Amino acid sequence: MAYEPLVGVVAQLLLVTALAMVTPLGFEGWLAGATYAVVLGGWLTTALFRAGAETVGAANRVTLARAGLVGSVTAIAVDSFWRTVPLTLLAVIATVALVGDAIDGHIARRTGCATPLGARFDMEVDAFLILILSVFVAKFLGPWVLLIGAMRYAFVAASWALPWLNAALPHSMARKTVAAMQGIVLVAAASGLLPATVSYVVTAIALGALVWSFSRDVRWLYRSRNV
């Protein structure tokens, strides 16, 4: 059995505990981070077992480290519902997690260890980070921002009823650019460094681009469903 999920859980618990010791992070935030760690560890252990893998591999270790940073963002974001949180720290941690997305993919391609599990793990970490950031930003820009974080999960839910949505999509630089745009814009809005009006405008533009990207993919999948 792979040991990395357990290491990830312990590391996440230590990280959120350290945050609670050096920042105003309260019990609610710590609990959110701890819950995230346990759920992530359970999901990864199950996924590795189903894949018959004995180790996560080098690239997925980087993804696991990024997942730990996402857990810290989760702790801070949840804690913001009860008390003032350090916006700069949240933005820095989220930025490092986003930048790390290019590293694990590069390692997977360079070492030839790219796997469906690795791609799924990477995607889930990114999607959850966007969801948490959208929840945080929605607090001061409005609930419409939640659409950014919820859209991918809505797509997955729709695929349960419409199996043709599960088909593989062709490579698209536009799709990758729009996806990267979401994280950058949400971190900028969450940092508190931008005027409220600017945050509103750039976030609305990011949402519009995301709606366009998903709509384009759904149209392609629909037209290709019987091919």
C-alpha cells in the first residue's frame, strides 16, 4: 500500500496547526483544514488501490504538496466566516499552489510517468482550489462568483445523466488559458490589492470566458456524440 496519502494527511495536519499558531486562524479554520486532509487522504488511497499502484510517483508527490497548500487556503477561507484573516498570506499560498501546477505536469511528461490517475488528481486539486477561492471572493463580490467554482462540478454532475459528456475533448490552448485565467483572477481579487470595481470587472470577464469555454466544449461533445 502506498504510504504517501498518510504522509500527506500528517503533513496537512501539521501545516494547519502551524498556521493556527502563527496566524489568527481559529478552530473552525483548523477543523476545515483537518477535514480536508482526511478526505483527500481517503480519496487518494482509494484511487491508488483501484489503479493497482503501490506509489503515487514523482509528479503526484508534487501534486500532493500542492494539495497541502490548497488545504491551507481552505482553512483560511473557511475561517474568514468567523474572523479577519491574512489576505496576503492566502494570496501567496494560493499563488504557489497555482504555479506548482506547471511543475507536476512537467515532471510527469519529462519522466514518462503520466497516468490517468495523475491527471485526475491534478485536475481535482485545481478544481477544488478554484471552488474555495470563488467561495471566498463571493463574500465581497456577490454569490454570482460561485458559478466559477461550481461550473466544473455541474459539468460532472450533468455527465452522470448524459454519458456523452464523458468523451475525451481535443487539445485546446484556449481551454487551458481560460482555466488558468480563473485562478489568477480569483487570487488577485482575494488579495484585496485591487479596487473593488476592478475586482468585479475582471472576475466577471473571467466568468464570461469560462461560460464560453464550457459552452464550446459541450457543443463539440454533443455534435460528436454519435460519431
